[in-house]
Amino acid sequence: MARTTGSDGERTEAAVREAAVNLIARYGYEAMSMRQLAAEVGVQAAALYRYFPTKEDLLFTLMREHMEGLRAAWQHARPIDADPAEQLAAYVRNHIAFHIERRHATHVSNMELRSLSPDRLTQILRLRTAYEKELRTILREGAEAAIFSIEDTGLTAMALIQMMTGVIVWFRQGERLSVTEVTATYLSMTMRLVGARMDTYSAARPLDLQRTL
Amino acid sequence: MARTTGSDGERTEAAVREAAVNLIARYGYEAMSMRQLAAEVGVQAAALYRYFPTKEDLLFTLMREHMEGLRAAWQHARPIDADPAEQLAAYVRNHIAFHIERRHATHVSNMELRSLSPDRLTQILRLRTAYEKELRTILREGAEAAIFSIEDTGLTAMALIQMMTGVIVWFRQGERLSVTEVTATYLSMTMRLVGARMDTYSAARPLDLQRTL
DNA sequence: GCGATAATAAAACGAACGTTCAATTAATTC
DNA sequence: GAATTAATTGAACGTTCGTTTTATTATCGC
């Protein structure tokens, strides 16, 4: 046997990506074998090498596209000419929505960094740092405008990102809380954490969000 | 050659544990080979099996002792008959101090859970849940006493733990910030996040901490 | 419908893996 | 100082790994 009836390169590659994200998220990059991945796709292991020259190339591609997707989502969601508080709110909403929607890909991008070669690791970290820098900028501008009360901008940014990304560890769709509720609560926690002036965010805003989201 | 001069079981086992924590933290459990571990210790791979029957037993031992150490540290550090705010402060201080001191072991316990067999995974998660439950209790009691202002106790507990544990991702001893400074900032962020009454924590307390820590 | 090309299968490669076993030597006990 | 026990080596086992090679079939352009 060789080429199978109905086979299609694009479809196969997409299936490989999706299966890889799920398998790596579940078992880890090292623990996932190329044969296991091939079986999940319904193909022989050798066929994978038509789309990705090595296993690490596959991992790198998944990570890079995830990070680029995150930046793109934020570029699209960011409000222009908004005050820091509104920008921060948009950042939180976008971050949580993006990560809940791509739980598995996030797991891969966060946990498998050590499996990348040094220069590829650098590339991914560069993307991540650029994204995080945007949060630091918002926090700094808010602090300078005396809208936020922040002791250390860099430290606060890291704390916020860890807190928000952590949602994917425990959050499951269809359980006790909806995405909207979780986002609203995280928004008010964020605003209190940065000492935002208007405590409107902890009371009034969550209702507003029903429409915004 | 066989037994080497000066060889000592206890010393070797301790060396294996330490090397294993470092190697697993750096390369991951699956990526670390028993031969690599043995070489780090200065011994042949077969010698490892005198101390740990399988590779997974080694991983499980490291994790269990880490989690038990965490609970023990908290049992020792927890204040009795203190108000919720002081208890929460003690929890934050203990959590950050413990995790910064054992960065590598924490990485292992958090990232390699998927390499455990189902029932061992359950055991570790049970320990972790018990530890997290103590934070939820503090938060609930503080909320009931109207000392804290919390929308969702469980969600807030998870957010706080993710935020605090995240310190190990970026914090390095001897760089810009000291452990004391980081802890003080995280304490004030925590107190604001839970809406603690006395904003003494965000201003006055950090100075107090120099003595407390 | 025929040639070119895209997509896959099947088999094989050497290397590395976790683990076991028998042999051997150091330390301890009596 | 002989017997016992503790600690380790070195070699080997079968398995699985990522990857390569070669052959074969489906699809598409003309």
C-alpha cells in the first residue's frame, strides 16, 4: 500500500497539528512518540516526516504559532486611546479568553520550553517577552497617571500573568462557573491588585461584562 | 570492580535525590535517563536500583516528600488564635519562602504529575488539595468576619496560589530584588486582592516585615 | 489516458532506553 | 581473621525511540 484514497496533504497536516497538541498536552513532548502520534492521526509514522522534518520542528511550529496567535489576538483586541484601566481590562479579558480557548496549546507552550534547542527557545521567549511587555507598559502608564497604585511594575506584571494563565489549570467548561463569571471575577481581582482608583470594577463592571464579552 | 572504597549507602542515596531533582527540573522526567543521573552522581546506572526500584518510584518519592515538607512547614509556621488577616499573611510568607528555597523540587512536583501512575497521582493531589484547603478556610473565615471582601473563595484561593507559586519562574537569588522585598510586595498585592480591611498591609506592614521575616 | 507529482506504506537503521543479573570488592560483625 | 553483609561494577536483555529509504499507489494537469 502507499497513497490511500482520499488522502489530502492539507487535511493530514492539520490533523497532525491537532493531535500533537492534544497528545503533548496530555503526556508531554518526550513521552509522546511519533508512532503514537501517527496512530492518532490514522497514518504511518513515516508519513509525518512529509510535514515536519523532525519532532522538534513540530513542537517549535506549534509553539510559535500559539505565541503569534496570542500577540495577534491582543493587537486586534487592544483599545486605542483608552485610559490605562480600560486597557488593562481589555488585556485581562483577551488573555483569559485566549487561554481558556486554547488550553492544550497553552500547556504545550508553557511546559515544553526545555525541549527546544537554545536558539529556538530564544525565539519563543522573545515572543513571550514582547507580549508581557505590553502589560508592563499599561501598568507603568497607569501608575504614572496615578490611576493605579503599584509598588513594582515588573513584579506586578508577572504576578498578574501567572494568576491569569493559571486559570487553565483548574477551569473546565460547563462546570460551576462560566467563562463570563470567571473573567468578571478575575477582572475585579486584577483591579484591586493594582489598586485601581475606581472600585467600580469590583462591583458595577461585572454586570457590564455580560455585554462586552 | 565492585564496591568502591569509602562508599556509603546513605550518602549515595542523598546524592541521587539531589541530582535527580536538579536533572528532572532542568531536562524533565522523561528526558532524564537513569544513566545520565548515575553519571551525575558518579556511579553506574545499576547502582541506582539499590535505592529506588524503578524510575517512577524515584519521582514519586521526590514529590511526596516535597508535598509533605510543604504541609509540615505550614503546620510549623501557622499562627494559632490569630485573625484571618494575620493567618493569610503567614500563609503567604511561608508559601513564598518554601518555594523559593526549593525551586527545583517545586518545578518537579508541579510539572511531572503526568508521569505518575493513576493512584500515585491521586496521592500527590490529595496532599496538594489538603494544603490548598487551608488557604480556602482562611479566606472563608475572613470573608465571613467581613475582614476580607471576596467574590468566590475557591477561585480566589487558586488565583493566589498560582500567583505566589509563579515566583519561582522568574525569581533568582541575588538579582534586583531580595526575598524580603518580593515577599513584602506579594503580601501587599495579596491583601489588596482579597480586599482586606486594613490597608495597613499595603503601606505600613512592609516595613514591619523586615523584622518578621 | 498518460505522465508527473503528491501522499503514503512497509521495512529497516542504529542508538538509547529502563532494568536485571552475576560477579566482585569494601566494610562490618563476631 | 573468617564470615557476613553492604555497595557497586560491567555486561547484557528486550524494547522502543526518531528517522531514513525504497517502493507503491492515488490524484491531477494536459
